[in-house]
Amino acid sequence: MTSGTANTLAATPGVAAQDVFAAFVEHRSDALLRTAYLLTHDRHLAEDLLQTSLASAWRRWSRIDGSPEAYVRKILINTYATWWRRKWNGESPTDELPEVSTTDHDSTSPMDMRSALARLPKRQRAVIVLRFYEDLTEAEAARLLGCSVGTVKSQTSKALAKLRIDPSLANDPSTERGTR
């Protein structure tokens, strides 16, 4: 469902706002959940983040002009930013040490990339997800994160530098210096 579809449904006489919202959720929640997962790196937290964002969007649904997906995505990013500002970002204790891989990888798997993203600080992860997974410009990412374009640039640079030296991505040619 595109924003045009949502706007067309909203302009159709006899179609209730709740029906338009339900159709939006049905058609766009998978894409929004994917973004939430890339931000949180936890399926349950991603579901919570999306549900919280959709609940917030529902309260303002009748006042949304333009693209409802962009509006909900902004709520999603802002909610995530609020969560990581409030929560302690320290280590989580475990009973067992994680297994160390002894195999050599010929190419990077999606799991390797997800693991590498999970090791980035939350702000750097958010910038990488917005810039390269959501394909937003620096200005759009800055607006969503509530920071300057310069901050987005510096966080992107730091994140890419960490990804270049990440051991799980060591054999991936796309992470070599100068390749993007």
C-alpha cells in the first residue's frame, strides 16, 4: 500500500479512518517491522517498537497529511531514539560464552551483517540502517534522528570504519576501504 493508496482510501466517502488505518497496517507492517528489527536487533523489541509506534500513529491518524508511511517511520525512529536514550546500554550477563566460529567465510551472510550491526553503538546502527537499508539521504536521516547532517556524516564514518575491521566481515570485498 502506497501513501497514494492511503490518501485515496481516506478521500473515499464511506471509508472510515479505522479501515484506512487497518489497511495501512496490513500492507506496510512487514516493511516497518524490518526497519524496527534492524534498529533493535531483537525480534521482540522490534515488535514492541512497531506496536508502540502504530498506537501513537493511530491517535494522530486523522491529522496525517501526505505519506502515512513516512509519518509512521518518523514515529518509529523517534520512539527508538527515546528508548535508547533512557535505557542503560551496558553488558547483559549470560551463563555461557558465545561460540567462536572456526570456519573461514567466502562471503558475508546476512547473519554476519546483522551480527556486525548489533555490535555497533545504537546511534551508529541507526544511521547505518537509515542511510543504507532505508536509503535515506543524510538530511533525511538527520531530520529523523533530530541531529545535524554533520553528526550523521561523522556517525556514518565511524560505523563504516568499525564494520571494515569487524572480524565477521573480514572476507567481504564490499567492506574494504573505498568501496560502498
